[in-house]
Amino acid sequence: MVRRSAFTLIELLFAIVIIAISVTALPMMNQSIEKGVSANIVQEAIFAAATELNEATAAHWDENSFEENETNTLAKMIDIPDNTIRCDNNSSHSTYRQMPGHINQTFHRRCLDSNTTTYSDTDVDDVISLWDMRHSSQNIFIDSNTSAEGYKQEYNSTIDVIDPADFNGSSYNIKKITVTITTQDGTVITRLSTFSMNIGEVDFLKKEY
């Protein structure tokens, strides 16, 4: 007598259930993977925007914030002519080159001489200002090959500097820097903004032994 081997009804049911679960779960797994990839792409764009924003804020507020024949290259506050609060340009005063709010001590912020120095957005040799950071849409990657990770997109960044910044209709001596990151098709991924003020730099005390 010949014995025949075959699947039992129970085994067939189990096989059908397993296949059904696999087929149902596969689209959900693909969606989860796509969401993870999308989140990574957005995170890359945010990191790129933050990096460019940090580079911009490291620049000087203005090209002409330095005086010639100075012993240091610290930027000073530029006295804007149309500002109602002006720096003291009387050399006989104890508050010379200062304005209300400044600390009347050495190694603190000072104004430029507004009689000889004017505000300007023109290029000055060896001075990188916020105006130099502006650029139109350009690729943020040095290497245009973006297929290393298989999902990385090419991003374009734009840096815009608005002077003066507008605060609910009131204009102050502040510049607004905005970095916008977009994909190649122009979709905005992220936009970050910060502000830079015309306050000059604090001098440092150098100790000698």
C-alpha cells in the first residue's frame, strides 16, 4: 500500500494566515521606512540652515566698523545719523565715544568717530561683514554627488539680510538674517532667522607676566 504525503487542512490554514499577515504588514513597513527617510532629510536641511546661520552671525555687523591705525581689530558701534540716540563725540567729556547704556569703563564697547566714519555696505579689504554673507540660491554641498546614502537630496540655500529689521512697523538699528533651505524643485524645507545688532565688541584684558 502506497502512503501519500500532503498538507493537512490545519497546516494550509496556518500558511494562509502567515502569508496574509506578511502581505498586510509590508505596506506598513514601507511607510515607516519612508517616514524615517523623510525625517532624516528634514534633519539634514535644518542642520545645514543652522550651520549657515552660525557662519553669518560670526561676520561683522558692518564693513566700516573698524578704525584705521588701531592696535586691535575689534569692531566698534557705528553712530547712525538718523538715530535719535547719538554717541558722544565731544573729546572733553568723560563719556566720549559712548552712548546711553554703555559702561563707562575701559575694555567696554565704544562708538566710532561719526565725524569721520560712516555706515556703509560696500566691500572693504579683509573685512567680512553680514553683507558679504548674502547670496542667491546655491547648492550647499561641496560635492554634488548625493547618492552616498541613497536618500540624500541636493539642497539649495539662500541667505538674505534685511537692514533695518522691521518690528511691527518700527525700524531699529538691527539687521535680520534669514537662511532658507529648499529642494531642487523649490520646495522650502526649513527657514531660520536671527538678528544682529550694531553694538560693537567688548575689548579683552591681556595679562602679561
